[in-house]
Amino acid sequence: MVANNPLYITDFWSASALGAGNAESAANLAASTAPGMKLTGGDIPGRDVYFGNVETQLPGISEPKDDFRSNQLLALAFGSMAKKIEELKAKYPPERIGVVLGASDTGVHEAQNFIFEWLEGGKKPDRFHFEMLELGSPAKYFASIAGLRGPAYSVSTACSSSAKAFASARRLIYKGVCDAVIAGGVDSRCAFALNGFAALGALSEGRCRPLSPDRDGINLGEAVALFSLEKDPEGAKARILGVGETSDAYHATAPDPSGEGAAAAMRQALDEARLSPENISYVNLHGTGTVANDEMELKAVESVFGSSPRALVESTKNLTGHCLGAAGAIEAAICIYRLQALGGGTALSNSFAFGGSNASIIISVD
């Protein structure tokens, strides 16, 4: 990757437990309130947990193979991004506009329910389609409804997925494959994922408390966040200045306690942006609220920024929940909201995943 080639964010939109749309999300972020973060049950036997829900009404989808909640979230986002996408198609050929989405659950929740129904009744439900389980299905669906014919694929590296989607989109544009890319992430409520984290002992007993001495685990959440990315700066709302990607391969689920891979991702992003830590005004931590992750990440941040960073450093997962494949994208949107409230600046956002997949992105708002 050629250093210091910015990508311009010419439009973006998000929905999460903070709210649906940029105005509502930014206002609730500023007020530290999350209307969608609620105690709910039904997914984990005998246990209620806090989950960050998207509370607004979602569009219906007529095609059964596409009718699952992640795609409904994408359809909601498309409704707000449609004008920008039409502008892109008027500016570039549709085959030169790509779609890269981070995702981890796709239609697993719905497919699991249909499989239970199949096992109990002995007949495959007509509503069940194996395409629901394909990780590429959200990108394929969005490209279809948007009328885009460029490369369309998903990145699925667990919790770093949609941060890495920005890196993939950047490569598509700067390698000359695309003129513009719709990048971001989507993940929806999934009983399989909730039970998996419960089995790991990673779910908080209440609201998650990232960085707190008494933190006891994560809350999960659902979200969608999409960004139109171009080399053309006209109408830009923000810029992506650098992306760092590293891989620890330390453990299947536990982070490397040294934080070396996480720190290397941050340094790589800074180097690509040609910035020093002193140039960063806001850091959005991965900050899950587990004992191991937060300890590792604070160690990594201190190694890059020192013990007294100039930047505002925080985790926002107590407001959104951990949105898994959509985490990097929703937190990129949060970076923009925070920088807009600060009157501009430069943010670094961290996303770390199972298997030691690390990604850091640097976003600037004038």
C-alpha cells in the first residue's frame, strides 16, 4: 500500500443501539445514552443478558433466501444511502463500484431456527435456504439492491471484520479495480453467537464496564454502518488516512497478553498516515470489557502513546454492545461523530479479533 493516499468518505450512515441514523446516533452518543441497550431473554437457556438492539422498524424482504435480519439492516441503510449511490452510478460505471462488508453471523440465527424446525418435523422448511449461511450473502444482497456490479464480497475475521473491510476497499481503489466502494459492516442478533460467548464465560452479568477494575465481560449488539469511499475529495465528510493490519496467531480466542500485535497495528496505521501519536486527538478502543482484552489493549496503547496520551481515549461498547463483524464499522462512525463534536481532529480506532487478527484505522475530520 502506498503511504499517505487518503480515501475520502463522501457519505455514511449507521444504526445501532445508539439509534438509527447519524443525527440520532450522534445525539445519544453525546448524551451517553443507548435506547436499544436492553435486558432480554430467550436466546440463552435460563439467562437474561443485555443486548444492543436496533430499535427501529426494518424493511421487509420479499425474496425468501435474502429474508434475514442482517439483510433487513442493510435494506434500512440502503434507504438512507440510495441518493449517494445514484450519484456514484452517475459518476462511475456500476461495474467500477464495489461492495466490501465485514460480517460474521449473516443469517445464522434464522437458519438455525429453520434447522431446528427441520429436525423436529422431518421436513425442510420452504423458507430455509443454504444461502443464508454464506458469509458473502450480505455483500451480494446489497450489491443487488443497489445495482452495483463491481467486486462484492465479505470480510469475515470475527471482530476485526469491518475494520479490515476499509483496508480491502482501499486496495480495490488504489490498485485501480474500483473507482468507489461501499464499505462497512453488518451483524444482527444471533442466538448461536450469544451462546458461544456464554460458553466462553465472556458475557457480563450486567451492563459491560470496559476499562473498569470490576469489569466482568462483554455485551453483544447488532449494527449496520456503511461508507461511500472515493479518491475524489468533493463533498467529503471525513478521510481515512491509514490502516494497520497484523496477525498474532497467539490463541484461538485469547488475546496475546503482551499487546505487541495490537501495538504494531496502531504503529502501522500511524506510519501509513505519516502521523505521530501526538497528532491523534481521539482513540476508540476495542475495549470489550473482558479482563484479558482490556489489560492487553491498555498495555498496547501505552507502548504507542505513552502513559499520558494527549488524546481522549475511551471504549464505547457499553453504548452499542460488541457488534462483532460490524464493530469496526460502527466505531468508525462513532469516531466521526466524536470528531464532529470536537470541531474536527484525527481519530484512531482499534478492532481486535479471535485468532489474533488486529486492525487499526485512522480517520480525520476537518
